[in-house]
Amino acid sequence: MATSEYIPGKELPEGSQASALSLQMGKSRHRVGAAILTHLPMVFNDAITIVFALAAALVLRAIFVEKAVRFSDIPLRLGIAPISVIYLGWFVLVYVLVARRYGLYGHLLKGASFGHELRMTCQACLNAGMLLCGAVYMMHDLIISRALVLLLTFSAMVALCIRRSAWRMRRYSMYERGVSTRHVVILGTNHVGRSLGRQIITEPRLGYTLRGYILTPDTAPPAEMPGIEFLGGFDDLRRITRKHFVDEVIVAETYPTDEIIRLLKAAREVGLDVRSVSGYYNDLALNASVEYLGAFPLVSLHRNAPRTISIALKRAADFVIASLALIAVSPIMAIIAIAIRLEGKGPIFYISERIGRRGHVFSCFKFRTMVVNADQIKNDLDSLNERDGVLFKVKNDPRVTPLGHILRKYSLDELPQLFNVLRGEMSLVGPRPPIASEVEKYELEHLRRLEVLPGITGLWQVHARQDASFETYIALDTAYVENWSFWLDMKILFRTADAVLRGTGV
């Protein structure tokens, strides 16, 4: 955000230093607000963890201070000397502010060592505990137990360290599988750019995936650089971003300021973040904090506004609704499984490899509605295809079993995909996950639909399910990606429920 004043419509007159400083201060405040939104889920998780730590502290106090000798005595002791909600809120607030100051919610987290993170977590808890003691003393509050304050500090320290350890281990596992990493391209092929690229490749736990290198329009690719893939110039940034699902450009070499401003304009148009090695472009990164990618200090030149709250709501809704739905329909799923088994030989579930967000391959689950060798005889039915483009659909498909027709009519065959939602591979709402042969035929702009998690239902299913046009299919999915919101998902879910009850599936 530090260079938004250089974007068209906000360019400053030459020599306007006072205006530049004013805008930079404004962008700095906006960047702080965006950072808070970006890290809101971690802040919320820490707050919930501290609440559980308070419960543990109350139990420990009942056992060791109030001498509850039996388990049944503990509930009677919990109400003695309770801690005020205001004091608890003060403890949480102080911890969050100190933790943010220590970089526990920032990009430093990815580059910091595990021990450093735990040490900073313990230090933040101790600071919060001391300031809580100070608040109790200043208020002359004799009701709050000092032992409870100490136990709360200790319990929060242990609980937060455990939570952060589990979170980091989970993230490490995901990064090593290439899941949820940030896709970056590097501008610059000097020793800094090559070293940065090697570190990203050799240290997957940093959470980044190197897609390749880009060059300025006037720079020719250097000779004899094995292992380095040149994707093109940043004038071709739209194609590179769409094809390789790029999140960020890292500038690792010094270029004329005019060239970097052109890069920033192009990056803003396609929604990319831009960071540079610290010290290269101080005039474009006033008030920007240093963020580490491994051993390399970087500063932000442009950052897109995050949609953290909406994304968190979407994931929370996916998890809660999918969990409740699985509980509710589990008897139906059991009946369907038995019916498929009684209908004839073959597996109950049909598992196919689908292309998910950013080209990630995953196993998509469905109830089997076709004969066992359906995939092998598909080529023989090409002449019956009722869809255009890369889609394939036959209304009276001879491969579909009698039971399969019923399951498809009411979309019951897709119920197992609720497990894909719980695993984070799919969402309740989104573009349908394509197979690899379909993606191979996509044009560049068609890849836009792979920028989000695929869904069980979507705009196409509720608006144009019987439309044979591939253009309509792509247009609706692209419209969803560009206009997505949490409330749009809710509307689609309600319309899907109506469509399912009316039996509009084929």
C-alpha cells in the first residue's frame, strides 16, 4: 500500500514532498488496519485459548489453593474469588498488543525459528500477567486472587505455546505438500535473486512456492543459468499470473524507479502483492516495516486489501454446515450405500482425481451412479455429447444405473463431497471441480475459475444447470470469483436447496 500514490489517478506532482509524506502516513495507517484484519483469525484463536487457560487456572486453584480433595468438590470451589471479565479482557488485550509488537502475528513468523516464537509467546504472557497485576493493584481490588492471576499467566503460557506448536506443525505439513503456500515470482537474476530462489526451493517450511523469474521489458535473459525458469516480462504479468496462480512479485535487483512504478501499476491491475529487498527503494517504501522471508529482509511496495473476515466466515460456515449436514443425512447415506451394494457389483463410492484451487489435485468423492467401466466407454459416447466446449453431458447416458438416475435427479450422489469440504479441499459454494483433461483445454482466462476452492454447488448450478453453453458455464464461474461474498454464498445455498427439492438434476 506504500506506493498507492504512484498508481494512476493518484500521481503526485513533481516535488510535492509534503503531499507525499501525508499520503505515506495515510497509507501507513491503512496498512496497519489491513494487517490487523489479516491476522484477525490468529488473534481470535489466541483469545479463545486464553479463555480456556482461565478455566484451567480456576481448576488448578480449586485443587492446589482451595484444597479440593475430591473431583466433586472442584465445581463448588470454582466460584470463589472469580476473575472479572474486565480483567480478563485487559489480559487478552495486553497479550495481543505485545504479541503483535514481538512479530507473532506478522510475516516474521514464517522466518523465525520455532524456539524464538515460543520464547516470544512466553514473554508476551509474562508482560500481560505483570500488567494485570498492576491493574489489580491500581484498582485496590482485594477480591481478585493473586494466586489466580499467577495461575492464569502460567496456564496461558502453556496453552498458547501448545496451540502455536500445533498450528506450526500443521502449517509445516501443508507447506511441504504444497498446500496453502504463496506463489511468488522473482524480478532479478543477480546473486540476491538466485539465492532467494534457492532458499524458497530448499526450505518449503517458509510457506512459499517459486514459480519462476520475470524480467523488465528491456532486459534480455542471461545465458547459462540452469534450473531457472523465465516466465516473461512484467508487461506480460496478466498471463503469468493467470497461468501460474501468482500471489506476489519479489524485486531482488535494483532497477530505475520508473520501471518499478510500471510494475506496481501492472501488479495492482491483476491483484498482486509486491515486495522488494530492504534498502532498494526507500523512496517507495516510506514507513514500511521490514518483513523476513527466511534470511532476506523485505519491505512491502504494494499490498492488496485482505478479505480475511469474509474468508474466515466462509470457512467457518463450510465446516459448521458440512458437519451438521453429515450428521443429519448420515442415515440417508447409509441407506444409499446399502442400495448401491444390493444393485450390483462394484464400489459404493466413485473417487476421481479433480483439479482444485490453483491446480491442486485432490480426490473427489461421490456415490457411484454409473456402471463400473463408465470411464472406459466414455469415448464411445462423444457423438451423443449435448454440451459444447470441454464439457461432457448426455441426458440419457446409458452408463447411468437405475438407482443412479434417482440419485442424480435429487443430487444425492454428491453427499460424500461433504467430506471434501471438511478436509478443506472443497467449499459448499464455488465452481465445480474439473478433471485434468478439461483443464488442459482451458484458455488463459478460463483458469480464473481455479483461483478459489471448488464447490458442491455454485452460480451455474442454480441459474443455468440445463444450459449447454460452455461460455455461460465459464461466465457464471468467473462472475462468482470476481463478485464473491459471504452473503452471495448464502443466497446460492438457499437456491440450491430449492433446486434439489424440485429434483432438477440430470
